[in-house]
Amino acid sequence: MFSDQNVEICQQHEVYGNGRAINCNDSDDLFYDSYWNTCTSATMLQFLDSDNTTEITLIYGFLLPVLSCLVVVTNGIVIFVLSCQKSKTSTIDPLLAMAICALCGAIVPLPFTLWYYTFDHKNDINQHIELCYLHKICMEVLPFFFNTLVTLFTLLLGCQRFIAVHYPLRSAYWCTRQMMHRFSSVIVVITLFWTFLHCIVESRVIYHFCLHYGDVDMTIWVARCFIGHSDIVKEIGVNTFVTVFDFCRLSFLVFIPSTILLVITVLLIRTIRTADKMELSKQRHHRLSNRTSSRNTTIMLVVIILIFLLARVPSTACIILAKITEFFPSTSDGLAFATSPHIQAIANVIVIAVHPFTFAVYMLMSRRFRVALRRVLGWRFLASDEEVNCFSTGRPTLAPGPFGPAAPSHPWGAEMRTSSLPLTSTSLGHREAKCLRSNSNQDERFVVVTPLFALPNRFRLFRKARNRWSINRDLF
């Protein structure tokens, strides 16, 4: 509640909407705040009336939380299974980073959307500066940060698979886990730099103005969030900074990665179609049966990249069309749909809704993923007993010695390749030989896993859960 003196000031000034006073020098970015009797540096209203429609409320207030929960469940399972591997390949690291960034990108909008839309605070008369910056952080900065990470990690995944398929000898250097960690560090630094630039472009302020309340002859103060340019941008030049920033962001974070991924995807698809005629591997220790496993992994990764590209099409088109209307105002009437809040909300939801499809790709196209998930959860419908037996063996039997059990002939922590095992009819049965041939590029043994819902003493075993659930076999 405001004092009677402030109400009197409001009635004297009778400033409605975004009116400017003479003492603000009639500037385009200065508005006279009669409540504080100062000039407020602002450009535009932050929360428009078009953002408070029933459709936007349903999208952000109800649909988005449901999708976020679904992403948390599906990506949480993917993260858990991928992180439980003891021997991770260079393909696992980008996939794990993408899953983590996608999960975080689905969570970060919830603090604002739940408060503003779900709990129906969008019609509050007086807004606070905390709400202004909560929208900036949850709906702009953090989504930009995690979406950029997902884009660059997807690019890293596509380049890694392209080099592994077309240049297998060079992949021994460029596609190692150490190199993947170095590239990941560069990706994080680049993303932090662009996120910092994204933060300093705009600032948030509270602007007060007077408004008639209903049909009665009463005027009240209204506090609203406004968007203004920061001091750094003003010193550089608003038009210059915004133009260069938008051009570089669209070029380096949208056009170039999307183009490279599209070219890589086309080349990988061509390679898959001619896989029977091409040598996919020339490394010394790779068997001929490794081609089938590599081909299946390549198909799965191509599907993941295609899903990513298709999900980014609506949001990218909206950004491009919105920038066209800014540079060419004459096209604003024909391209007005690109700046519609409903279209932008649907595009944002599509980016989040696509992540459960990645989990579906893992389930449908990776038998090792299903087996690993069954070993953790104990659900028989995830994988058949034959598949589980095909991917696992028992622990080695230790012969007693004079000082206790003797050490196994093959150290448990060492990598065991099936290329070193004799695949003869006398040593192996038909079923065992088939399992080993179909997975010859993988480790031989699993750590014995106790299903999650069959633990006799959960509290005691949870302390060693990561070791008990760790899987020595590479998934991809």
C-alpha cells in the first residue's frame, strides 16, 4: 500500500502507460517515474499482455512442467546408465554431456514458470525487481547456456563419429578420451563467453506509472518490469553492439554448427548405405564382425543428430524471421507470426519435448543399453534372458592355493578382447560363439549386478552402489 501523499502525487501527475516527461529530455530510453520523481532508463515493457493469455498459461504453466518431469526421468536413466560404465569410450562422453545439459535445460525454466503461470502471479499489480531478473535468468540466460552446450556437444559427437568412420587411423589420436575432454573444455569456455555477452546486453528495472482502476474514478500506482540496455552496451553503441552480437551468435552458434552437422549426417548416411562395400575399420585389433557393431552405432548416432536438427528448426526459424523484421521493417506485416508469443512458446517447448525421443532411440536401437538397464532395475521386459546371458558371464572360479585363493589368470580390471579368444567349435558352443562374434569389440565380462528392487539390505549396499552397478562393457 502506498501513502496518501503518493496517491496525491499520482493524481497530480496523471501519467498513464509509458508517457515521458519534459525533464527527461524527451529521450527514447528515458521514462519519467513520477513515483520516485526520477528518469528511468528503459526501452520496452518486459511482460506484455500477450504473454498472459490462456494459451501461454497452458503451455508454460502446465505443459512445460509435465515435459520437464518426463525429461528428468528419461534423461536421468540415460545419465545413470552411461555414468555407471567403468571403461567409457570417446563416444560415451559427448552423449553423457548432452544428456546432462538437456536435463538441466529442462529444469531451469521451472522456477519462473511455476511462480508466474502455474501459481497465477501474472496478474499482480506490483512486480518486483527479483521477478524481473528471475525471468532473465530462468527464461533467457540459463536456457541459452545449456542449449548452446547441447548444440556444441552434438557437433563434437558428429565430428567424432565422422572421423572414426572415414579416418579410422587418425581417430586413434583425435578421438581419444583425452582429446574429447580437451574439446569439451573448449566448448565450456566458448559457451561461458557467449553467455556472458548475453547477460550484459540488457538490464532490468522497475518503472512506476499511474493507472485508472476499473470503472471507479480512482488512480493507483503500478510497478512493472522494464527492459533496458546496460551501460557497457550504451558506451559501445546500442545498434552496433546488438547488430554484431546477433550476427555472430546466429553465425557461430546456429548456422555453422547446423550446416556442419547436416553435411556430416549426409556423409554418414551415404557411408551406412555402402557399408558392405567400404572398409569401415583398418585398425589392427579390430575383427570383421566389428563392422556390424560400428554400423549400428553410427545409425543410432545419426538418428540422434537428426532429431536434434529437426527440433531446432522452429526456434531457429523464429529467430531468423524476427531479425529480418528488425532490419527490414517493411516485412513486419508479413512476418508478424514469427514474433507471436504463441509460436515462440511452442518452439521453446519443442526443444524440450524432443529429449525423451533420445531415450526412445537408446531403448529401440541399443541392445546393450537395454541389458544394462535391466541389470540395474531388474525388469525382465527390458531384455530377454538370452540377451543378458549373451552380454555377461559369471565370475572366474579361483583355485585354492597354499595361502588362500589363487589370483585369476586374467586380472579382473584388465580389458579382455574376444579377438584373443579361440572361436572354435570345440571350445565354444554355437550360441556362445555367436554372442562373442557379435560383440567382439567389447569387453568380455560384466561386474555382477544386483537388481535395484531385489537388494536385501538397501542402506548397506547403497554406499557401494556405483561400484556394484558399474559395467565394464562399452555400450557404444
